[in-house]
Amino acid sequence: MICKFVRMAAASACAGLGVISCASGHASSSGVSRGSAAAPVAVLTTISTFNSFVSAVGGTRVRVESLVPVGVSPEDYQPTPADIARLHGAQLLVENGLGLEAWLARTIENAGNPNLRVLVASDGLPTKGGNPHLWMDPELARGYVRAIRDALAKIDPADRDLFAKNAQAYDRQLLALEREIAKQIATIPPASRTMIVFHNAWQYYDDRFGLRTLGVIELAPGQEPNPSYVADLVRLARANHVRAVFAEPEYSPKLIQTLAESAGIKTIEDLYDDSIGTNPRVHDYPSMLRYDTGVIVKALGGR
Ligand SMILES: [Zn+2]
């Protein structure tokens, strides 16, 4: 399904190019700077976490919305007719790929928008076992930003320099964010740098910052673990003196509460990864990672 989708995305991208250059040419013939005269590029992302990247690079030259609403999991999302209509009117779709949005290929097909350029943001980045959550590592998020910069420049070449400048500034922010997180994680006692998580969104973040993803409750979207698997996780948690089990607000807390009770550890139910939060403290990518890091550091005994 993924291979088919990537091929389709490439075809859409080529189809988009002709129309895009035509639109830009029209704007420049008016004699007004294309940067200010043309309408902003209509961008859709699959998840709200990516909106930060698009806004940071595109500034006022883009209009961005996510298909999956804030607080909803992209892995089991059911697209709506309104999503098809939005895709029909969009110029660029930024998706993650690697199976995060299994519902998307059909939705794009249904939208029938030959001008839609599709960017698979994880393309070309180093993946681990097919885990799609690359953006949770700010180092890899820099790759998403570069890909978005290039995609926007193809759609709106008149603003290429602006996109490049914005992307460079945001890249510096991501580097600073990475250093800041590393410093905070370093305050966690080394023996406690271990997480059991609800779904495996933390692998890239954990690997970057020297944490260990010891266990994952839900191995595949929507797949409830059987009791013996949960019992194994409890044993693992006890044997490794794990301090907490972590989940996102979009999932039912029942399983992590059961596990935490059996293992005698605490539950953290407000980590954000696939979606930013309705909590104003978690309104974009940097604030999301700062918030998450604060929660993790506190739960694992750091400062
Ligand atoms: Zn996820």
C-alpha cells in the first residue's frame, strides 16, 4: 500500500508543477512583487505537529491546516467528506509516511486534485524498523523542515529566498532545542533513564537523548495487548526499577493504569507527540517537546 502511494504521490507532484508555474507567472506579470501579490500557498498537513514546520518556513506566504484534528490519533483516524473537500482545494499536502496515515492514499484518490503536490516528509531520512515517529527527534525534524522548504519553493519560486531564510532561522531554533533537551535529560539519574510507553512514538527521541524505550503497550494501532504480554511488561518494569509508564491523552488510560498498578509505578497520561495539545502550553512543536521533556524529566527523577 505504501509503495503504491509513493508512486501516486510522485505523479501528483509532477502534475502539480505545470499549474503551479502558470499561477506564479500570472502573478509576476502584474508587475507587483509575486511574494506579496499571489495568494498564500494552501497547505494541508496530516498531523498538527507538522503545522509548526510549515508555518515557520512559509510565514505569511502559507495557509496551513491539519487533516487530523488536534488531540486525535493519526494511526486510527477516519477521514471525513470535509477532508476530501479540503484536499481538493489544497496545493501541498505534507504527510509523514511509513504507515502513520494508512487511510490517506484513498482519501487523496477520492479528492481527485491533479494539482496537489504530496510531500512524504520522512522520505530519505534514516528510519528504525519502520517506526514512523521520526519528527520526535529534533535532529530529524530538521530534515522535515528542509523538505518543506524545498516543496514550498517549487510551488512558489518567487518566495524561494524567504523560505530559505525562514528555514535557516528555524533550523537554528531546533538545534538550540536539541541542546536544551539534552541538558535536561542529563539531570535524570542514569539508572532511571527508561520509559515504558503506550505506543512507540518515543524511539527516535529516546535514542537521541540517551533514554531507553523498555516496553511498548500497544504494538500496533488499535491492537490491545493480551494479559500475558502485560504481565511480561510488569515484570520488566519491576526488574528494571522503571519509575513511570507514559501515554498520550488521546488513548484510553485503562491499560496503562492496570500496568502501573500491578508494577507499583506512576502513570503519566499527558505526553504529546502525534498531535499538539489543546493545552495552550503545547501549541506548537517546540513547546510540545519542551512540555514533554519537562514531564519526562520530572517523572524520572531529574531536575
Ligand atoms: Zn503515533
